[in-house]
Amino acid sequence: MSEAPPLGVYVHWPYCARICPYCDFNVFRDRGRRDEQAALKAAILDDLRAQRALTGERNLVSVFLGGGTPSLMDPDWAGEIIALARTLWTPTADLEVSLEANPTDAEASRYAGFAAAGVNRLSLGLQALDDPTLKMLGRDHGADEARRAARLAAGVFPRLSIDLIYARPGQTPWAWAAELAEAVDLGAEHISPYQLTIEAGTAFDRAVRRGTLVPPGEDLAAVLFETTQAVLEAAGFDAYEVSNHARGEAARSRHNLVYWQGLDYVGAGPGAHGRLTRGGVRHATHAAARPADYVARVAQTGRGFATSEALSELEAAEERLLAGLRIDDGVAYAQLEALGLTPDHPEVAALTRQGLVAEDGLRLRATRAGRLVLDALTMRLALAEQG
């Protein structure tokens, strides 16, 4: 097997049956135009082939089909994408192949097809387990559908991850604890509870500004965060990342760790981001956002990304700081030299005394208390040398 640095592949399938009011991803309403989608699939395959020339031979640790709603894709198309990625790069023995899915009955009926296509990990967007909340979140499935889909997926795929949204309007810690406990009983080995974030330009953003949607305040949000940690920790899940919990190290998301550990990844599909190291310099790629523009760009240039920017040492270090502080392993000080951060730096020492940063001579790590204020903590560290 090749000794080349490991690599992940992210493929963005942008179509959704419904656009959720909290979503600010690069998504488009699925109009059922098969010819258009077939052209996109073909462009993604061509894009992957072209980017192989940039990466050279690499060990492939993960393939992630995200979106959008890639479970709306023809399973055979997913199989083509997965097979090509395995051909272009050298798959590791434990290659993780993930697919994002919604728990509608229609999508659940396709699980066996995706498993046959090579998907071995399903990331299931339950988001909630009660009908009024699901309606408020704009989801197109009910709570019973969510339960059925999760149980079916647990029997079809070797690995199952469940996404949930908390810090919702009117949510109490007791109700959230009960919901988490029910999610644990559905059989997932990985649970990703995401705090509801009001993103600019979304329908929820407009509702908040009108006063018709009132998210919990900071104090209640903090209690809900602590409730999350307590319930999942008691159920045998470790919080290896601020919003991700796994039953043991083997259940951790390899693809997400590609991001958080600063590894390279190819991004293909409309709006997909990538990070590729060439000539010792890390480059950020960003594909054309609209499906038609992406297809046209691949046809014209061979690659889908509209921009490729060489990151400076400072920019690369800032990315490592932002991503690395999210995981319990943290980030090596050696990767933060451009920021001037060391265990003895006055700002690091101050944050250590405050209990927000762990005392560690090799790695910069946020404590549990630090994770509660992670955005502010990261900003203080990123700006430490400027102060």
C-alpha cells in the first residue's frame, strides 16, 4: 500500500425535496429533472479524475456523499462515484463511505441499494423526535418515520450516525434529556447533537428579526449543552468533538476527522470546498455553486472548482486552530508556529489558569469549560499576537 499522506473525498449532491428554514448550505430544490442530474453525476466523475492528477497517489480514508440530500440520488450513481474514488486512490482497509440521508419512508426504501453501492456508514438527519418540532424545523418527515428509518438503517449499514438539533425554541433540559435517551435506544453508535444556529439570510433569521421565533438565551443553551454531555456520557458515548459523540474510538467519523486534523480532501460537486497540499503549500478550492455552472466549468476546464487559493502560513495555522480546538485531541503547537502560540505564551497561560485550555506542553486543547465558549476562546487565541 502507498505511503502517501491520507486523503478524504467529499462529494456534494445539492438537491433537496424541501429547503429547511435553518439551512444555509448550497442547496437547490429537487425538480425531478433526471437529465440535469445525470449530467451533474457525469461532471462529478470527470472532476474526480482531473483532481487525481493534482493529488497524485494517496491513501483514501473516507468518501463522504453530502448535500443537499444525496439519498435522493440514484443508488447506482452513488455506486459509480464510490467505485471511481476507490480506483483513483488507494483505499485503506477500513475505508469509510458515508451517505447523508433524511428519514422519509421513500428514502429508507433505498437503503439496501446504497449499501450494495458501497456505503458502509449512514448519517441520518433525524433532527428531532416529536412531530410539532419537526414541523417547526420544516422537515418533511414525522417522528414515527424517523424511528422506523433509524431502526432499519441500524440493520442495513455497519455504522449509523444520527443528527439532532437542540437549543430549539421552548425546549427544556428535561425534554431534551428524554429525547437523547430515546435516540440512544435507536441503535446508533454515533450521535451528532448540533445547537440550533440562526444563520444570516435563512428563513429562521427573518423569523427571529420579526420576533416570531425566539431561541433560548445563552444560559439555557449552556444548560442544554451540559445536559447533552451528561446523558451521552452516561450512555457510553465520548465527546471527541464539540458536537459529535461516539461509542468508542472506532465509531468516530473518519471523514470529519480529516477536516479537524487538517488532512487533505478533494471537494467535488456544486459549491464543494477542498484542501489540497501541493509543493508543500496548502490550497483551498471552491467549486462553482450552481449545478449548471459546475457542469459547464468541468466541461470547459476539466475541474469543477472555480477558485484555488494558496494559503499563507498564517492562514493555514488559523485553519488548524479553528478546526483543531473542536476535537478533544486538540492541535499540536508545532502546527501553530505562524500564530506564535506556545505553552508559555501569556494568552495561553492566562486561559490555562481560567480552566479554558488544558495544561499540555505538546498540544493546545480546549477543556470542557472552554468548549462552552469555543468561538470566543478561538478568537482570543487567533488574535493573541496582535494584542
